[in-house]
Amino acid sequence: MNYVFLDGAKILSHTDLHRAFADALDFPDYYGRNLDALRDCLTEQAEPVGVIIVHADLLQEHLGRRWKGFCRLMDDLTDDEPGFRFWLEPFE
């Protein structure tokens, strides 16, 4: 499994969020840096992906209105993609 570690204290914008995914998973140069492109790239990964978020309260604040869409995408991928995992602090 490949992991993406997102620290809400360090991700200050949606641009930072997309950069973190692109760097961690070596997305192609043509990655569109939006939620549709993120879905496409995550579902095309050869290995399952796990996304771990710490300081989620700060990430929510930094993403603003984009937070709900991002969480909806993570939930959809958890439901639809075998092997995809999403952990949000506080961990259960």
C-alpha cells in the first residue's frame, strides 16, 4: 500500500493539498490539481492507497469550502475502490 500523509498544520491551501498527493504518489505532469483529477489519479494507482490526515481541524480551516468536497471524495473512494483507506485524526 502507498500512503499519503497530510498534515493540516503544513497544508495551507488546496494547492498544497494537491502538491502533497502528486509528490507522494508521483502523479503525472498533466495532473489537473482538482478533485476530479485527484479521483482519476487515485483510481489509476497500481497499488492501494491509504490517506492519513493529522491536524484535520486545521486542514478543514485551510481548505474552507473545499473541505466538504474533499471529504466526500475520500468517502466515495473508500466505498467504491477496493483497498483504498482513509484515516482522519482522531483515529478510531
